[in-house]
Amino acid sequence: GRRFYRFSLGGMRDEAEIKGHRRTYVGAMPGKLIQALKELGTANPVIMLDEIDKIGASYQGDPASALLEVLDPEQNSEFLDHYLDLRVDLSKVLFVCTANQIDTIPSPLLDRMETIRLAGYLTDEKLAIARNHLWPRQLERVGLDPRQLKVTAGALRAVIDGYAREAGVRSLDKYLGRIVRKSILTLLNKPRAKLNVKQADILELLGAPLFKPGRPHRGIGIVNGLAYTAMGGTTLAVEATRLAFEGRSLRTTGQLGDVMQESAHIAYSYVSSQLAALGGDPAFFDNSPIHLHVPEGATPKDGPSAGITMATALLSLARNEPIDGRVAMTGELTLTGRVLPIGGVREKLVAAKRAGIRKIILPAANQPEFEELPEKLRTGMEAHFVESYDEVAGICFRRSRRASVST
């Protein structure tokens, strides 16, 4: 029941937008916050500060520093606007800030906020949003009666899985709009016709899918990893092979970033030093140049969660033994074999289910996060939580299992 005001901070470079101009300047105006209170006529509105991660700085000042007083509950009861030159109480205002990433927000400013991370939508959630909100809105925009044009759940799933895998629903809305516009051409020629868009019609309406169905990979030196991208979770095959010439070296390809390059070298060092204990020939790497590749080669990749995947690919190659293609894993590895926690568990689990993977290996520190996921997402998924790489090897190569936990 509170009044609402929104303004975008994207590209803002002048701190006078927050604190107001001094009245000595021509065209001086109060800051946006005082203007909001004046327009709403209340002292306790909800004010949204949109895109706070895209705020700028220039010779005109730093708006992010000006926001420190605004968002600090200990100070904002005495907020001073330069134009009014009066103390204004902002302590009753509820501020809501939005950001795509928190890395670019200054740490003193971020410290004054409560951070709420919103994960990407699941397929079933996108399906409900599309059916109950996006599709009716598209029909309303073009003035169509809902009885003239309908869409099946199978068609919506095909659009979601094949064309719109991003975390939100903006692309999904665009593709539904394209389906509606193309369907109108048919309705113009047959005004009394009633169309029902089915899954088989999606290819003709939208063209070839942007995303192919993921499938597990299997073979000696091939391991399925789980990754988190801007489009949500995805499966990532890691491949290792032994080169024909002699020498001891590690070659990595696949546009790996600095962090993944380091993960590859850590995995190589750990596996080569512990190969006897892990069931392989201790001399395997002595005269064996190794090539480690992460497809697709044209896609840049980086992140601290592929350590155990790379180590398992190397161990599979050294033992000349493939692992089950329905197993996927994610976790960072240390030189002493400890498995460190990772992020994006929800998105990675969605990707695993989409690819038909039914057994995943996660760091033990991520178990509480896994158990907080919806029951529907965890159903049918066997999860093993590991603290050291010995446990990973025991699960993948049918060795004795130690402290792994299944659910």
C-alpha cells in the first residue's frame, strides 16, 4: 500500500543528481530523492534505485559515494540536500536496488545493503510464466481473441529448451511475439479460423533451434563437467588424450581463462603425484605429453569449478578406464586433494537434468545449498558430496567409497 518511485542510476555521473545542486548555479534543482518525495507526497514510499552496478564517476563527482549517506540507516535521518539546505528524514523510505552483478558496486556501498540473489527460472517456472502472463499479453497487444490462437504446453517447452535458455524470460517473450505475428498472417487470410500452435509447428515458425539437446559423453579421458554461464547452467565435456611423441608436458586448448588454466595445472600436478595411490601406473606421465581440451573451442571459458573434472579426465586416461557417461561433477581441487565449494548449484543441477545425467558429484560444503533446492529439482538425482579427491575417484572408478553421501 505504499507509493512507488523508480529511477535508473545507469550512466549517472553527477553526484548533484543525488544531493541536489547548490542554489548559486543557474538551473539548480533538488536531488532525485527530494523530487521523489515531492511527487509522491509521502515520507515513506518505496524507491527503486535501478541498475546500481552501472553507476559512473567523473569530474562532477562520484554518485556512489553520495549514496552512502542515503542508504545508511544510521545517517539518512539527517540527509542534507544542497538545494534545500535542510535536513530531510529518509529513514522511513524503503530503498530497493537492482543490479546484474555486484562486482562493480563499491564495497562500502554494498556493505550498507542486504543482498538477495535471485536465481534463474526453472523450465516449469518459465512455462507457467509464459502460459499465464507472456502469451496473454502478446495476444492483447495485437488484439487477438484467445480463442483464435492457442499454444500447447509442448510448444512452449520446445521454445524454452531450444531458443530461450537465459536466466530470465525476455528472450522467451520475444519468441512468443514472433509466433503470434507469424500466426496473424494465416488468420488474415482465414478470419474465422482457429489456430493451435503445436510442438511440430515451432521449427517452421522460429527456424532451427539455437540450443541442441545436451547429451552425456563417454570414453577414455572424457568426463562431463557442470558449468555456470550467463545463459544459466550447462554441461561441459573435458577431454584428455596422450600425444605420440615423447616428453613430459601439458597442453591446454579450448579458450581457457587464467583460472581454468591454473586448475588444469593443479589437476595435472595432483594426479601425476598421486597416480600410484589412485590406481594408475606411476610412470605414465613421465614420457607422455598430455593434451587437455574443453569444447567448444570458440567459446571462452573461465571459472574455479572444473578442477575435479580435469583431474578425473587425466586419471581416466592414465588408468585407461572410462567412467559412466551419466555422471557429472563440479568442484575446485587443491594440490593436496581437497575439494573446495563452488557456486551456481541450482543452475548446474538444471543443466544436468536437461542432459539426462542422473548422478552428480558436488563438494561437501555445497550440501546445505543442494538440500535447499526444490524437491522437484532434486527428485531422480543421485548426489554425492565429497571432501577429497579420493572420494571422487572411488565413485567414478568403482573403488571403495569413503564418506560420500547419497540422496
